[in-house]
Amino acid sequence: MNESFAVGITVIIAVYASEAYLRKCLNSVAGQTFTDFECIVVDDGSPDSCGLIADEYAQKDPRFRVIHQQNRGAAAARNLGISIAKGKYLYIMDCDDWLDPHYLEQLYTAGEKHNAQLVLGGYSFEYIENGVQRVYEVTVPPAFYPNRESIRNIFHVYLNSAVVAPQWNKLYRTDYVRQHNVYVPDLGSGDMHFNIKVFKDLERLAVCKQAGYYYFQSRDNSYLNNETWAALCTRRREQIESIYLLYHYWQIESGEILSKAFGYCAAMLVQCLVAVCSSDSSDKYSILKDLLNDRLNRFVLQRGKIASKLLAIAAVPAKMRCVPLCLAVGTAIGFVKKYLPQCFYYLQAVSVHSAKVK
């Protein structure tokens, strides 16, 4: 199926309760050196002034288009943007993050050079704790994979490099997404599920080293913070299952590849366990018990080889299925996060995400 496209890139931004950050986000899009884009902003029933702010940009820049709807969630908002996109590529970003001026141009250039169905790039974590800004950069070497076999044999490397899960470090070919009926599911782990569907039958992958997306992690009231601890655990379980089923579909039999892929799953599970342990949830003991008794969770903990040494150590009580020891480890890590935040975020970025201080 051949489609004609009016612009090079469609930027899709679902907006909800982020008025403090939205102008910086939209300014960064408007200021891109790549100018052949449209930006679809979906105001998802935001209770603050996000809708009005978005309208301002649409009034002064014809590349911006705003759609107002009742609150239906980020997945529905992004799917709406995908359905009406006029760009050759799709770019999906969060409404409280921002872009380096050259980021879209760098991704687009890599995509066009290789006729890629997907372009994967780096990104930067931005933290502000106690008034101090810290930026950590996640990068991957530039590369091109021209067929399914090469992509499937390298996928575990990008999993462990922490660049597979998010949508905002990628350009998706619009025709590929539509032909394969890829949509964002209404799940807390929608980004990962979307990307798993994209990778499932992918034939051409380009990798761009630039880390020009700034993921701001010190924020309130966005989509990302409105879930219970039980929901967080469910989200992790869904992500693990999606990766497990992907490798089953691919019929990968290499023990080394599977151990590293399941190691990523185990690391996600350990991070979830630590978060629950260090929380003030009254039912965290039962949540942990359920997590550790889950058959798939036990499988990845035992089969997976965790890349991060810190997470591998934290995984020991989980592998033993010892809830009291998990609680002790999680509480200790929670203490560091609360009282030594700079130390915590540094260790998280460098050890877990293989990031570098920028």
C-alpha cells in the first residue's frame, strides 16, 4: 500500500494537566531545525489551562493543530493523532518534556538514509532535586539493521540499553504502523506494547546516537503519576509478558540472547519491587507476595541475567522469594532516595540506564 504524505513528520502530543511545562515543550517543537512537520496537540480534557496554551500556538503557527476532547486517556489521544497524521513519519512525545533543536532533523536524516521503518535514538534524563539540575545522557552507537534476522538478534542489546520502551526517542514510518495495525493500547505500559508490536515484524531499523530528547522526571500531575502500586505491578507484569511472547513469536533459541532479554525483564521486576517496598502502602507485603509467587515473574528472575550489578544484588531476595528481605532492601533504597536524592538518581542513571553525566 502506497500512501502520499503532506509533510515529513507528524508530531503527536497528548496533553493533560501539564500547564507548567507545556510552553517549553511546544517551543522546543516550534524551534526545530527540521521544519517540514505538523504538530497535532490533543487536549485530553485537561483541567488546567493546557487547552488554551495549545490554542495560542495553533493561532500563530499553522503547523500546529489542536483537538479538544473529553478525557479518554493518553492512549486514546495518541491513537487519534496517529489516525489523522499526514506525515511520512510519526513522532510521539510527552507534553512535559522538550527537544533539542536538531533532534527531529537527526532522526529524520537517519530514517531517510536507510529507508528505515523505525528510527531509534538516544535521550537525556533531566532531574531537578533540591533546586539542583542534573542531566544524564543515554546514547547508542549509530547502526543500521537491514532485515528481520539482524534486528531480532540485536533486540536484547537495545532492551538493556533502556532505549526500547519509550515512544519519544523514535520515528515510526506511518505506512508501516498503519499496515500492521499498530495502536497504543489502553494500558499503563502502552509505550512498551506499542513498540513491541512495531518490532514484531520489523525489517529495517536505523539507530541514531543523538540524545536530544529531554525526559523531565521531577514533575507532578501528569499521566505518569496517576496509578496505584498495584497498578504499577500489573504494568510491569504486562511488559514482561509482552517481551516473553515476542521472543516466542520470533522462535529465538539462543540461550545467551534469552538470558539477557529475560535479564531486562527481571531488572524491571526488581525496580518495581523496590518501589513498592520503599512506599508507604499499607498492603505492600501482600503485593510483594503476589509478585514473587507469579509463575512468569519467577521464571525471568531465575532465567534472566541482569546487566546492572546493583539490580542483580537487589534481586537476590526476590530470587529467594523472601518478602521480609525484599522489604528490608527496598526500605534501605527508599531511604537513600528520600534523603540522598542526588546519589540515588546518579546511581539509577549510571547503573540501571547506562547513562553518562552530561
